[in-house]
Amino acid sequence: MLIPHDTRIALDTVVDLVNSAPESEPQGAGGADGLAGLMELYDFAQSHRISGVGRLGEKDLRAVRDVRAKFAEVFAAPDARTAADLVNGLVAAAGTTPQLTDHDGYDWHVHYFAPDASIADHLAADCGMALAFILVTGERERLRRCEAPDCRRAFVDLSRNRSRRYCSSRTCGNRLHVAAYRARRREAGDAG
């Protein structure tokens, strides 16, 4: 599946946004909110290079948390129709205004938010359209949650054969594979 660069960036952003929620943290990790306050919101905007972010307030923080919760519902949607309805609601509420832009050294790409949009509308529009791309291509099953029993992190499975099961093969996947290996070794030792 060929995904344009700006769509890929928006998909990474929506995954990080969803995973900033306390309920996405692995059990025992403390369940801290990655958007606990304005400083974390500024950090999120800076680390994801969200353009046009000016002064942020508590209203912005609440609005971004609301958008985050709606994106989490998209990942949990039982079918494409439900996911599409959720995405349509997010994008419509953001008042999308598609426009071509080539800022900050990036080639031409599409912004789906109005020039003076709030950060919440910016995220809802750009990330919502990235999720719309996944839905339009018939690839909703690529929007997943980690299958590790103690992890609920979201991810977009961009593997060729849609076989990714864990948010990270280095952490959750490796941990479960090592545990299964050790269990097999114990069984082999008990049987021998």
C-alpha cells in the first residue's frame, strides 16, 4: 500500500495521540496521561512538528483530549461504517479547508485545516483525513491495538501481509516470544 508522506506523518501523529491516553499505557506503567497539562501539549505539538501552533490554553488541552478520545473510538470501531461515521464527524467538526502548501522545506502537500485553526481542529482534520485514506482503501483492519495481554497501545499495521500483532516487536512482541520460549523450555525440562 502506497501512502503519501504527509498521510504517513498524520498516521504516526494520530497513533501517538491515541497512545498518550492513560488507558493506552501497559499495565503497571502508571497510566500517566501523556497530555497531563499544557507543557505536554506544547511538547506533543513540537515533537510532531504541528505547524501554526500559537498560544495554547486549557480550552485547547480539553479539546485535544476530546479529539484523542474520538480517535480512540475509531481504532475500537467494530466495522468500517462505524469508523467512517466517527471520522466524518471529526473532520466535519474541524471545518476542513483543503489547501496545498509547501512550508518549512517540505514539498507540496495538502493541509486539511483552515490557516488559523485551533490545534484540536488541526489534528482532527489532518489525522482524520489520514484515517479516511485508510478506510477508503478498504484497509480498516490495519488500525489495531496491541495483542499483548498487558498492552492497549494503538498502531497502524503497515506490514505487507497485515500480520503485525504488537505495537512494537522490540518490546511487546519480544517479551511475549521470550516468555513463550521459556515456557516451552520449562515444559521440556518437566517432561524429561
